[in-house]
Amino acid sequence: MARLVIVSNRVALPTDRAARAGGLAVAMQEALREHESVWFGWSGELAEQPSSAPTTLVADNITYVTVDLSRKDYQDYYVGHANGALWPLLHYRLGLVSYSRAAFDGYMRVNAYFATMLKPILRPGDLIWVHDYHLIPLASELRRLGVTDRIGFFLHTPFPARQLLETLPRHGALLQALAAYDLVGFQTEESARAFQDSIVEIAHGTWFDDGTFALGARRARVAAFPIGIDTEGFARMAERAARGRDTRRLAESMGQRALIIGVDRLDYSKGIANRFEAIDSLLAEHPEHRGRFSYLQITPVSRGEVAQYRTLRRELEAASGAINGKFAEYDWTPLRYLNKSFSRSVLAGFYRIARIGLVTPLRDGMNLVAKEFVAAQDAEDPGILVLSRFAGAAQELQTALQVNPYEVDDIAGALHRALGMSREERRARWRRMMDVISRNTAATWQAAFLAALRESGPSARPGSLVAAARRLGESGLYGVRPS
């Protein structure tokens, strides 16, 4: 059986407990266990110079291969272009896009460096699976070095509408680079259609009815693969955790009040500020709810080096303080805002005792918190999910109370409805969502993607692929429409 080579910005080392609990690490566990596997990427460490050779660790039939980045490379590639330009663009936040040519050059430089470090590790016949927006150019760099193995790419974020994509300088780089893959996967059909529109209208590529496109010497396949969770495993974890010390402590602090819970890392795409406003509106418009619930928002700080995130943290701290100052009583606080992390098992217990899961990102590729909340519920007395219609999960979890996350009154209205919803309605809604996430799991996601990758390309002759990739790299074609 061919080896599976996973490539991601960060590698979840077995010695790093926090990284192993991350979304990608959890989703990839099934694939990594079933194959002889290599996981390659950045170590998370910074040095004066990037690694001259990778570091290797072998554990449980998985080979972890990592490299360090220089501080300049990290600033240009990760902070500057990946998170300063691409992340806001992909989440439809044009006002937050910060593009610079130096950062873009650093982004390309680091992807070329990753390719150089990865190529000697590869064997003929390897299946290479590249993850997320940090590494869009990686396949084109590998092709330039002569790699002809099957390479697939999965975008965990949304893909923006063509009109938004065109606002980014060098936007053609994204399309030309993605054409170097054999399979390009998205979370939703909406993102796949947006990509199709950009390939045809911007890059002047050809789209075929079988879900493939041709651009230059390349022909690649495109499909949607909605990511899932280990539904049964998470449900068992939640049931156990509900009896644990942390969950019992939280339950005791709630008394007879309903728990509303939100769990998001600190990010402007998550819509947390609008949720806080919705809580304010709910308490103002429906005073009968005062003292009858508490909203726990768990928000670990991320990307603290990015100015927008520091500003967001200050704004949320001020907003939570203002709400509590306005409505709290000596024996009740409506909003508990925590900037700290909890393990998945602890969160599973918290989800299980919550009456409402509040998941309202302004835009999200999928959002696995929504699926974890559903999986964690007690079948006899489940909570209700309030979900943004702009999260990829909304296409599967159709019996959640779906809201427009930009409309504060819509969120407040859904919370009011959820707080008064009968057990019978909650059970009916939960059952339909549970049926969906029990079918669409992390295992079915990775199996479907890898099966499609095995059936995809390489569709062009190896010589033409290498020659086309070399011309692409040497001609500066990135960002230029093909004639």
C-alpha cells in the first residue's frame, strides 16, 4: 500500500498534547492509523535561520518530519500573507486584508523551502495530501522539482466568490498554483462552485461536466468533502465527562439555570461580538430570562502577534464587562467570558449539560464545534443548536435554529425560542442532526478524499507536467491571466 504523506502548516507531534487536540489532528487520526504515514510541516519553532535538514520522530507507525522557520520567514509567510491577506479574504473580510509584496514573496519562498525539504523524503507512489491556505503553492513547487506523484489539496476555510478573489493582488497565484494538484477539495459545494467560477472567468480555464478542469498542461478534479468528527467516540467521551469533576463543578455553579455555551478561538470571523450584543438584546427585550441562564463563552487567544486580534480581545473584554455591569445581580452573572483553553474531554462534558450551543461565525468552512455539540447531547433531553447559516455545517445541520450572524435581533430571537423550546421539539431536531453526523464522520471524509485522489491524475505526461511547472516558476506567471 502506498504511503500517505500529510503536509500541513503545523505538525501535531505526539509529544504536544495541545496540538494533538486540534481539529486537523483529530480529523486525520483515522487516516494516519490506517496507512504507513508521514506528517510533514513546520515545528512551531523559530530560529535565526531555517532548518538545513528536517527533524524526524517515529511513533505508532507515523513518521513526523518537522522544520524550523526563521523569524523573517514566519513574519512574511505566516503573519504577513497567510493570516494578514489570505485568511480575511477567504472569510469575506475585505476591510481587514493587508497585502504587501514582501509578504507575498515570503509566502512563496517558504512554500519553495518546504518543497525542497519534503522532496528527499518522498518515495515513488506516495499519496501526498496538502492541507489549507498556507500551502496553496506547494504542489507547483514540488512539480518544479520533478515530483509526479498524486498530490491532493484540501481547503478547510471557505473559498471566496470570484468578485472578492479578484480584489487580492496576485490572485492569479492561487488559481495557477491550485492547478498543479490532482485533486482540489472543499468543505461545501458552494465553495467548489466559487472556485469553478474563478477558474473559468479569471484564469480562462476549461470546466468539464465530470468535475474536472483544464488549465494549461494540467487537468485536475474538484469536489466537496464535508469534514466530520468521530461522532460515536465523541458521544461516549461526553457521557463520561458529564460525570467528571469539571462538568459537575460547572453544573453546580449553574444551579437550576440553563447553560448557553460558545467555544471559539479568538478570531474576528467567529462573530463573538455580535453574540454579546445578542445577549444584551435578549435580556433587554425579554426580562423574563434574567437570572434564568448563564452564557459561557470560552475563547482561547490565538495569533496574538496580529494587531486586529489584540484589538478584538480588548473589545470583547469591554463588551462582556458592560453587559455584566448592566444586568448582573449579586447572585447571578449573565456572561462568563474566559480566555483559556480546555481539553476536548472537558468541553465534551460542558456541551452535554448545555441547553443551547451558540455557534454563529460570520463565515466558516465547516465548524466542528457545531457537530461536537450535537454529538455530545443526551438523547433523552438534548440541547438545541443555534447556528450561523454561513457556517459550512449549516448545509448538514438543517434542523438547528439557523440565524444570520450579522443580525443581532435574529440571534436574540433564536435564543429566546430555544430557551422556551419543548423537550419533544428539541429531541426531534437533535435526532435528525445526529443521523447526519453519524453518517458523515471524520472517517468517511478522509476515506472519500483519498479514494478520489487515487482515482485522479496524474493526467498529463510527466514530462509535460515538469516542463509546465518549470515554466510557471521561471516566468513569473503567478498573478497574470493566461492569454
